Amino acid sequence: MKTTKFFLIVALLAYAALSYSQPEPVKTPYTIKISFERAMQKPGLVLAMRQQLNVSLINSTSGGHVPEYFYGYVIYKSQRYCICGTLKEWKAFFEVRFENHRPVS
């Protein structure tokens, strides 16, 4: 009888431990490289870009040298995206962003 009670208690504790556990999100070890134009076609990715990137991305020029392409890294749906765009594309993206958030007078 003692053995039966012991196994029932162990089974109950094991069930409780399993019901409270949550699976870990799957992390991918690679980055998805995507062009700026393709990123603009995905509304969820655009929202993630607006939340995670700021204008300092294009202000980071070293020694007066302006690179041809700028890269923004965003995490969207547990994936890391590298968005590659020109200075003109990124400036247009950030200008629209700041125009929409101006206070109303």
C-alpha cells in the first residue's frame, strides 16, 4: 500500500511539473538577408522595423565616408532579419516615421 501511494504521489508531482513547463522558443542560428523593397512588402516586418530601428542607423558614418548600403537588424517572428537598403531608402523610411508622430497643434 505504501508503494502504491508513493507512486501516485510521484505521478501527481510529475504531472504538475509537466503542466507548468513551457517550451523554449526555437532560435535559429542564422540571419535572413532581405532587400529594403522586399521588407516594405511585409507589414509585420515594417512594424518591427519602426519599433526596433532609429535614425542613428544612417548617422553612423565614420570619418566622413558614407557607405553605399546601410544594414538594419530586426527580430521578427523569432527570426533575425538583415535589411539592406541605400541611404535614400532609409532616409525616406525615417522621414515618414517622424512625420506621422508629430504632435497635433
